[in-house]
Amino acid sequence: MGFRAVDRFVEDAGGLWKKAPVGDGMAAQIELDGSPVRAAKPFTFMNASGRMVGELVRFFKIPPAGTLVVSDDIDLPLGTLRLRHKGSSGGQRGLESVIAALGTSEVPRIRLGVGPKPPRFETADFVLSRFASAEEEPVADMLARAADAVRLAVTQGLEAAMNRFNKVSG
């Protein structure tokens, strides 16, 4: 879901994906309000995505607080967005990897609600499964709101995005 949201953000901003200058993945550079913004999609296993994030942050000399991680969250109801300045990984292994690679939990993030996980599913199977046709509309709405939240966080600050999007659920 993080990839889909970042794809939407980059597409809406008119950006194009290229091979990242470091690490295993893709990167895009766009300009918003006269400032360059970089987006990335690690091609490592999700549980090791911090490796590429760490390499890019060091390569571009970006402080951890200047990053924004977008990831799914099975503990949030489908369609819900949660933006935070910092915090634990909440068990999300990709975010856990980013926190470890950057050496701090003070990493801004947007979590995309994809839950709840049905009891019969293993977590990995659930997050890799397709959405039911009835879920596609809430998912599309959430992705549009997530792209808007990224844009607002980048242009006006995370606090502005939190004030607007943390109150709205799917």
C-alpha cells in the first residue's frame, strides 16, 4: 500500500521513476512549491526496506526527521490514515527496518489502514493478498487521501497534514 500511495503522489506531481542513485530500488525527484522533493521505493524485501532508506538518507544528507515513511497498518481499519512525527514501529517490519537503519524512532510516517486482519490469515499472507471487490473503492479513496497527505506534509508541514487527515477515516 505504501508503494501505491507514493506512486499516486509522484504521478499527481508529474514525476517519473528512475533507478535510485544508491540502493536497490526506484527514486523520483519532483519540485513542489519551488523545492526539490525525493520519493523512493525500495525493492528489497519489505522487512529490509530500511537498508535502501538509510543509503538514500546518507547519500542526500537528509535528516531522519526530513523523511516521510508511508506504510500499511493492519491494526488500523481499512481506509484510515494516521500521521505521526515519531514512535515505535507498532510491529510493522518495514518501518522497524527503517527505524533501525536510521538509528532513531523520530521518523515521520503515514500509516494506511488495511485492517482488521481476519483470524484465519497469517500477517504476511493478509498484507500480500488482494482486496475484495467491495474494498476497492475505500482503498482508492484512501490512496488519493494519502497522496494528498504526503503533498500537504511536504509543502506545509506534517502538523498541517496531521490536523487535516488524522481526523478523517475511510
